[in-house]
Amino acid sequence: MAASVYPIYLTQVDGALAVVVGGGRVATRKVQGLLAVGARVRVVSPALTEALQAWAAADRVEWVARPYTSGDLKGALLAFAATDQRAVNAQVARDAARLGILCNVADAPEEGTFHVPAVARHEGLVVAVGSGGVDPGRSRRIRDEILRWLRERISA
Ligand SMILES: C[C@@]1(CC(=O)O)c2cc3[nH]c(cc4nc(cc5[nH]c(cc(n2)[C@H]1CCC(=O)O)[C@@](C)(CC(=O)O)[C@@H]5CCC(=O)O)C(CC(=O)O)=C4CCC(=O)O)c(CCC(=O)O)c3CC(=O)O
Ligand SMILES: NC(=O)C1=CN([C@@H]2O[C@H](COP(=O)(O)OP(=O)(O)OC[C@H]3O[C@@H](n4cnc5c(N)ncnc54)[C@H](O)[C@@H]3O)[C@@H](O)[C@H]2O)C=CC1
């Protein structure tokens, strides 16, 4: 059974620093969501996906082009451990805990301090769907259904 979760919506994310460790598929999805709300994004990774490279070239994200080191989280509101290296993600989680920074861990739902839900936005409503980290695909599918319902039923 999943540990219990307490849902909140973060405010004042516009301009806040989010540090994303890793530059792959999962990191790209997290960065996209962060840019959409105006966060300042720092990506720490020796390599980037094409989408991340394009954002770095356009100065939409800061790219620290090397492996993670303790210290990279300094000043962050949020940290994301999204490498494909278990030991590195665990280190990011430990460093974030020490610094009191909220941390999402891509490969170990119980290890960080928050999960990223699947989100539907419609006419000023924000619906977040989570499964306590148990089944993200299910969260996404239910979000898609909710979005369909909102678009059919809820107008401004
Ligand atoms: C715990 C959590 C931590 C976190 O916050 O990252 C987590 C963890 C893991 N995800 C895994 C797999 C996939 N995740 C997705 C997609 C999403 N995952 C998201 C959230 C979360 N994922 C958090 C829990 C949320 C909840 O409570 O439900 C969403 C909702 C939000 C977002 O990431 O933005 C986003 C859809 C949103 C959207 O579309 O908008 C897909 C693709 C798909 O389904 O389309 C795949 C299949 C990958 C493939 O393609 O192989 C694996 C197994 C990895 C493996 O075994 O290799 C783990 C690790 C594990 O479970 O141990
Ligand atoms: N939470 C989620 O939504 C999902 C999580 N996962 C898990 O997330 C992890 C990452 O998945 P993908 O993005 O698909 O992997 P990927 O292979 O596309 O990307 C891994 C990235 O980590 C970087 N990296 C490796 N070592 C590093 C280091 N020491 N410091 C900084 N960056 C480093 C690589 O350069 C690469 O950019 C996997 O462990 C996978 O099991 C997978 C799918 C969804």
C-alpha cells in the first residue's frame, strides 16, 4: 500500500529556482511543467535531450554540463532527482533533505518529499491526479478523462 500523501498547490513559483538533476526523458517532462509556471530552471547533467538543448540554447534553462555534485541544489525551492543512476538520485534526495529543500525522486517514489501529479487545467480550474506513487500511468489516463469531461461540461 502507498504511504499517505497530503496534496497542496505551490504558489509563488514564478522566478523560484528549480534544480533538475539529469537531462533525459523524465527530466524533460519535469522541466516543461516548470517552465510553464515561470520557474527558473537549472539542469545539471552531462547530456541533454534535444528539447532541453533547445531550451538551453534559448536561455530558457541554465545548463550545468557535468555530473551532479553536492552543492548544486543551493538556493533551490525544488529539487528533482531524474538521472538513470540510483546512487546519484539517492544522493540528491539526501542533500535536499539536509538543506530542507523539497525533492522529487523519479525512480523511488518513497524516497523524496513530493510526487508530481498528472494535471488538468481548464477555465481557471487545476485538477491534480495522483496515485500515491503507485501507478502513474493510471493517473495520466484518469487526468485525460477528467480533462475531456471538463471541456464538455465546464465553460467560463
Ligand atoms: C512517483 C512518481 C514520481 C514523480 O513525481 O516523478 C513517478 C514514478 C515513476 N513513473 C514511472 C513510469 C512512468 N511515468 C510516466 C508518466 C508520469 N509520471 C508521473 C508522476 C510520477 N511518476 C510520480 C507518481 C504520480 C502518482 O502518484 O501517480 C506523471 C503523472 C507526472 C509527471 O511526471 O509529470 C506523468 C504523467 C503526466 C502527464 O502525462 O501529464 C510514464 C509515461 C506515461 O504513463 O505516459 C511512465 C512509463 C514510462 C515508460 O514510458 O516506460 C516509473 C517506472 C519507471 C521504470 O520502471 O522504469 C516510476 C518509478 C516507480 O514507480 O518506481
Ligand atoms: N518519474 C517518472 O515519471 C519516470 C521515472 N522513470 C525513471 O527515471 C529515471 C530516468 O529516466 P529517463 O529520463 O528515461 O532516463 P534517460 O536515460 O533518458 O536519462 C538519464 C539522464 O541522466 C543523466 N545522468 C546520468 N548520470 C548523471 C549524473 N551523475 N549527474 C547528472 N546527470 C546524470 C544522463 O546524462 C541522462 O541525461 C530512470 O531511473 C527511470 O527508471 C522512468 C519513466 C518515468
